[in-house]
Amino acid sequence: MGSSEVRVRRVYEPKEDGDGTRVLVDRLWPRGKSKERAAIDKWLKDITPSNELRDWYHENRTGTRYDEFVERYRTELADPVHTAAVRELVELVRAGGPVTLVTAVKDVPHSHVPVIVDQLEHELRRH
């Protein structure tokens, strides 16, 4: 998923040499993972969907609901707090990637992570 500079890995998978900077992109710390075993370099809570959006999405996960979740999350990513977090990720990649986005979600393709990757790659192409 994504460019060679941006990778995605579940926190329950072992760290690999090519991971570079590992950034946790979940609002909550992964259950059952110590800070050492997770090998997280940075925790960007501010890039995650709002609690309201996350709760709305988890109430009823259907294919059509994911599309609406993506639209709502893209809108959130345009607010100042989210924009600053995306900018932080862009700077990490520019500082000499790779950057690995780390998450605890089980269904990564239907989560907030692909939206972050898309936004990050859009920003990297733009500048």
C-alpha cells in the first residue's frame, strides 16, 4: 500500500529493519502491547478520526458506510489540528523516510489508515 517511503504495518507484526520511523496512527494505545515491544517512535493521536466519527462508523460497518466514513474523515483532515498532524507526517517522510504507519485495527483496508496514506501521498506530490 502506498509509496516506498510510506508503509503500513499492524502493531502486532514484528518490527522490520526497513520500517524507518514508526508512527502509531491510532487514538488508543494498542491493547496488550508494551512501549518497547510496539517499537513506536511517534504517536500521532491528532491524525486519527474524532471519537464521534469513529463511534458512528463502528455502530454499523457496511460497504456503503465506509465510503461515507472516508468522506467525513477527509473533511476532518482539513481542520487545523488534523492538518498540522498530516504536516508532521510529511516532514518525517521528507526528513529521510521511510515512515511506517502502525495501527492495531484488524481490517486495515477499511479503516482510517488508507485515508491517511492517500492524504500523505497527495501532500508529498503537491510540494
